Amino acid sequence: MRKITALLFLASFLFLTTEIKAQATPEKGQKAIGLMVGEPTGISFKSWMGSKNAFDLGVAWSIDETDAISIHGDYL
């Protein structure tokens, strides 16, 4: 139990003392790929259309007993 407590303390200390830099403003044409974890599970693709607008596409599938597929697109 002491090892777990020590590891949690160390992880918390490192998390709180690590410098996190903000990402620069995205530019037109930048693209990114991501994961969707949970139910449904899948992948997503994001393309920036400018510094404030983006389009996001996602494809996901069910990991439980149903054979379901989810497809979505969002204008952000």
C-alpha cells in the first residue's frame, strides 16, 4: 500500500510541477487524427479551415454485442 501511495504522490508532484506550453493558433490546412475511446470506439479526423474554424469527421464501431457503426461530421 505504501508503494502505491508513494507512486501516486510522485505522479501528482510531477504533473503539478511540469510546465505545459499552449499550442500555437492552428493554421488553415493543418490536420490531426485522434481516437474516440468508450462506446462506441473509433477514430476521428480534424482539418482546420482557418484559425477559428475546423471540420471534424469520425467513424466509430460498437464493442459490445451489437454490430453498430457510427459516422459523424461536425463543423466547429
